[in-house]
Amino acid sequence: MSGVEIGLASLIGILVLIYSGLHVAITLAFVSFIGIWILRGDATQAARVMSLATRESISSYLFGVVPLFVMMGLVVARAGLGRDTFEVAGRALRRVTGGLGIATVAANAVFAAITGISIASAAVFTKVAVPEMIRMGYSPRFATGVVAGSSVLGMLLPPSLLLILYGILAEQSVGALFIAGIGPGVLLSLVYCIAIWMMVRFWHDYTGDPHEAQDLAAEGPHGRFDTINKLAPVLLLIALVLGGIYGGFFTPTEAGAVGAFGAVIIAAFKRRLGLRTLWEITLETGHVTASICFLIISATMYSRMLALSGLPAFLTEWVVAQNLGIYGFLACFVLLLILLGTILDSSSILLITIPLALPIAMSLQIDLIWYGLITVIAVEIGLLTPPMGLSVFVIKSSLDDDSIPIGEIFAGTVPFALMMLFVLVLCIIFPGIVTGLV
């Protein structure tokens, strides 16, 4: 077999093994080892390449940003800042048509700016927003669809773990990626809000018939002090982290450290974080970080195996020879990402596709920051599509209502997946949406 044939066979092997249930990191490491062994005809050399990849892949100072932002997100989720933000937004928008749905999007956008984890947003707002929306007369399909759709903002609005992962894989500035994520994130939030207003006004079969004329905050205090008390810590943390990065005071890694420390202080001040909870969060941070480390190590092994096979160079030459151009290549690439999203999670898609597609993007002289955001948006559409739909499964597992089947949640996400596709097309046609702030 030629090197290119071995590279193609490795792709098929990876998809088969992952779809069979084998962990992504183990799959990538195993296939990479076998591929290098076959290419070099020496198991010792394959082991040496894997050893070098293990040592070099996570030694970068930049990688310290991962556990720090993970810890900050976990502390914020445990401290109930998502619930506080939702209550304030719901109170402010209670007289607007579809106000509770718009409040869910607004709260999710704010929550995304201090967590960066879509799954955390889905879990938190399923508990907080879905019961309240159903109580107010919204249909379960619409309520869960709003939460699932707005949860993806966690991977667009900075800080975003998926953008960090792309930055590591593509060797791009994480700070620049964070800035580039603001435009698409804000645009998607606005599209969601406008669409929710229109759907609640004209599509009652889908949204239900909400009765939000009641005071949504009737069960809690209404005073200005309560609003400030709930919103000030969230805004302070956002200003601390993002203001520090964009103001040039911190690197992303330093901002992660400051943000994690600030989140602990705020949670402790609000008496929502004891020593036992802090220990549990620290352990969970270690588990998540170890898992991400293993993924990055395996992805580095896989990239080196592909480079040895010559498959990326072959694909680059083939794509250039087809005269697809930038937009033709992006159309094919986005379609591939969306299809992969039906069977794989977001991180797995990035780990498999970036080593192959990045050389092609570079040969076409595509701006890799713009390309990264397009990739992340396309990958995030997969969080809403069956049969994988990771956000949908998180919402189902977080619901306390067995009367809402998984199919009903998937049906609720369809309009929001289409809106994401619309925003993705706009970002491709008008690159300034992404690169304007950068």
C-alpha cells in the first residue's frame, strides 16, 4: 500500500472504531501507532514518534488556559450565576412578546462569556429555563429548542474551549480567535431573539400560547438592589476576564487564572461554595483536563502519521487541481463537518478534520482566524442534529420530566439549526463579521 492509501485507510478505521464505541483519544492513538508502524516498518520507530508527540504536544504555556477556564466555568455553574442572570433577564423582558425565550438567549450569551462550555449551558438552563417556560404556556418542544439553540453560544462567544482547541491544533492566537468570535456570537444571538419574537407571534402551533402578562418574578424580590446583587458579579467577572485580554493586561492563560480565582471569590462571597464543593470542582477540573490532554496528544500523533503518509499534501494538490476556489472548498468542507456532526462530537470532528484540511486552507491563502470561526460554527450545528446531537442528549438527561421524549427535543432544535446555518452563510459571504474586530 502507498502512503496515501494508508492515510485513507486510517480515516475509515477511525470512523469505524469511534462509531463502534471506542473512545476518540484511544482510537486516534491506536490508528496512528499502527499507521506509522506500517509506513516505517518498525514498531520501535512508531513508539518513538508517539513518545515525542506525547512530550511536545502539551508542553506549551498556552495549554494552561484549558484547566483554568474549565475550573472557572464549573465554579460559575455551581454558584448559580446562570440562574441569577436568567431571573434578571426574564424580569426585564417579561412584557416583550416571547420575552422568556429571549431572556433565555440573553442569559445564555452572558453565561457563555464566563464559561465557554456549551454542554454546561445546556445543563444549567434546562434546569432553570425549561420548567419556567412550560409553566408560562410555552410548548415543551419550543422551550427545549430555545435552550439547545442558545447553548451553542458557549462555543462562539469568548472564552470558548473549542476555539482554544482549534488555536492549539492550528497554531493560531487564542486571543485573536476570542475577539473574532464576538461578531458571529452577537449576530447569532440577535437572529435568535428576532426569530423567537416572530415565532411566538405568528407560529403558535410550534411555540404554544404563552401567558407572560403575569409578573414572571412574582415569587422573588423585585427591588433594584436584588437586580444589582444578581447581575453585578456576572458583569464583574466578564469585565475582569475579557477586559483583561482585550485591554492587553493579561494573556489568555493569565486571564484564565484571574477568572478562576475571581469566580471562587464571588461564589464564596455569595455563600454558594463550601470547601467540599470546591474540592469536587477541583477533581472534576482535573478529570476534564486529563481527558482534553489525552485528546490533544492523540491528535498530535495522528497529525504526524498523516504527514508521514503524504495524504494532506495529496489532498491539497487534488483540491487545487479541481479549481474549486475558496468558496467551493468551504462549501464542501462545511458540508463534511455538518455530516460528521450527526455521528461525532465537536472535539472529535476538529481533531480528525483540521490536520487534513488546514494545509488546503493555507494553500488557498485563507485567513486561518476566519476559517477557524467558520469551522467552529459548522461543527456546532452538529450539537443540534440527530442522531448524535450532544446538547439534545444533555438536555434530556437534565430534564425532570419524562413526558418529553428525545424526538420532541430534536424537533424543537430544527429552526435553531437552520438559523445557525443562515449565520454561517453570512459569515462566509461577509468575512468582516468575523475579522472586523480582529
